[in-house]
Amino acid sequence: MLSLPDAFANPQRGQELTREHSRLRALVEAGDRFERTGTELTDNRALLESESSGSEMAVMAGEEIQRLTIEEARLVDRLRAGILPPSPTDSRNSILELRAAAGGAESALFAADLLRMYQRYAETQGWKFEVLDASSSDLGGYKDAIVSVTGPDVFKCLKYESGVHRVQRVPATEAQGRIHTSTVTVAVMPEAEEVDVVIKPEDLEINVCRAGGHGGQGVNTTDSAVRIFHRPSGIDVRCQDGRSQQKNKAQAMTVLRSRLLERKMAEENAKYAAFRKEQVGTGERSEKTRTYNFPQNRVTDHRINLTLYNLAAVLEGNLDPLIDPLIADDVERRLAELHIGG
């Protein structure tokens, strides 16, 4: 299809074909590696049987069998995931929203910790991380923050971060050393393209005002902040991070489109029912997606009962040990659904 003369007559369709071609090419390459790995395993097992125990060749064959067995299992997981129909939003950029919930000032401080964690994770992935809007708390935390994350497969990885993140630690403001429990809600939305949702200009109420908070003299003395209210949905978006009014308006429209796409997804597909509300919940301490326990250096993801004792590394952006098992669990459930459906 890409070789047809009119493949890019529709630019969006051309991009979709290019992404699908890249996905399938990677899947075929993984299949080729799987076959080669199987052949190498067979050869090394035969060599191990033909050599005397303890010989140099037998030792080398045994080591190679161990390496190839691990590689074969990894490729099996890759192929099992690859045969599933890809989600149309997995390759999208994302809008990330963090909001301090239960816990007051400590919740806002932990929101800042999570924001840094996601920024560092984005850096390791080679993604662009841009804060669109944020409300600072008195002690240096964030009451809320809206972030744009752009790069390959952003939503595919970050969508599992949606929910209530619970922290258990001794707050900096605690004089008696007691452990407090606070929560931060995280919502991850795929960035919408203009064709996903139709926004009529007459449905928008756009206001400009002076930006507040940090940003320097230039930000605080110009009417650069933009607020957009979408009348039909009641969605209200504000962006003030940049000095340019036009840039803030474009960013606010991006957030608005993503929120409208999220609502559309929730209405059209049962598995996205009440997508954002079910992701985030109310933010109460009893609701939790993940717990960060500082005294025990522990991180627990309650969805898959996964516990790691590397809290410091996680907060430095090492999220793969959490995200990879979540992706694998999602793949298993989807494969099971396909099997049940015949």
C-alpha cells in the first residue's frame, strides 16, 4: 500500500500506513530472531550431549544455552504481544495531569516528586517533556500540573500510570516523626489529533490574562496566560507556561482536544467507560493504584500485586520494572479474551 502513487494523498493515512509498516517490520524481525535462536539452541544442546562433561566446549555450550533460553523467552513475549491488534492511541503523544489529593501540603510535595520522576523517565526514553501549566504550593510542591509528553509510543507506556498514587512517609513538616499517608491522582490521556474531535469556534470562550507564579519578569508582566472554556462539555483549560500568548493558546487547545477525545473514547467503548474518573477515583487514601512506602524502600503496584524494593531508583525515573510487567499482564488478559472469543 505504501508503494502506491497516492499513498500519501491523505497525509494522516500515509502516517498510519508508515507506523503500521514499522510495527510489522519489527514483528517480522523478532520472528526471524526467534527462529534463529531456536536453531542455535538445538545446535548447542546437541553439542553439549556430544561433549564430555566438564570439557571446555561443554561449558561454553551450557553458558550459551542459558543465554539463548532467556532470549527465546523474551522473544516469545514480544511475539505474543505483537500478534494483538495495536491500540490506535498507543503511538500517540500524551497529556499527563497530576493533582494533589488527600494529605494537604504533603500531597503537593509528593506531586512534585512524581512530576520529577516522570520527567526523568521521559529523558531515559528520549521523549520531550513540557510543563504546560502548574499551580505551586506554599512549600514548593504542586497542587496540580499539566504536562505534554511527546515521542514514540508515549501513551503505550504511560497509560498504566493513571490512578491514585499513595505515599507513606514522614513528611518534612512532621515534628514527631510520625508516618503519614497521602495521595496524588494521575490521569494520562492520548493527545488528540484535529480529526479526532470537531471543535466549533463558536463553542469556545477564550480569555487572556496575566500569568502568575514562577517564570520571571517577562512572564509575570505580560498578558500571556490563556484560558479556554468549551461550552458544550463544560471543560475549562488554562495554560500559562510560555511567554507567548499564541503558544499558550495552542497548548490549551491541545489539552482541550485530548480531554474531549478521552470523553469520546469513554462514550464509544465500554472498556473506556468513565475513563478518567475510573482511572483517578476520588483520591481517597483507601483508593490506590500504587503505594510508595519510604520506611520500607518499597513500591507496590496493587493491580498486579507486584512489589519492588527499589523506591529510590523508581523515583529517579527507573519505571521499566513496573511498566513492563503491567504491559505483559495486559497482553495476557487480551490474549485470553481472544481465546475465549474463539
